Amino acid sequence: MDVPWQKTMSVWWSLAWRGLVYGALGGFVFGFIGGVIAVFMGTPENGAYYGAFGGYIAAFPASILALKQALSKHLASLASIANSSVQSRRDG
């Protein structure tokens, strides 16, 4: 299957900006919660570590959500490229 560069860049950009936004939002929320937990545990000096850990935890589901939404947006056009590739192989 030969995917044109324009379509490749479109899917990549769709994934990249969603991953950045979702990761930043999730990292902020989970990082804030981690920092608050550190303060309540009486170790505010560890707030940065707890916050970073929370941010890392948030990044995984954020990246999955970004990938799912990017593929959902572009899947129809990618499927048509795949189908035309398969059809041309059958005809050739």
C-alpha cells in the first residue's frame, strides 16, 4: 500500500497536536493532584516527583485517545487508499 506523503503528514499532524493538548491537560491535572497528595502527606519537597509521576501516568491514556481520534478522523481516506491498492494488485 502506497500512502501519499500529504496523507501521511495529515495523519501525523492530527496525532501530534492531539497528543500535545491531551498530554498537557492530563499532565497538568494529574501533576497537580500528585503535588497536592505530596503536601497532604507532609512531604512538599517531593511534590515535583509526585507531580511528574502523575504526568507520566496521564500521558499513556492521553496518547491512546489522541491516536484513536486521529485514526477515526482519517480512517475512511486511508481505507480507500488501501482498497485501491488491493484492487490494483488484483487487476495487475
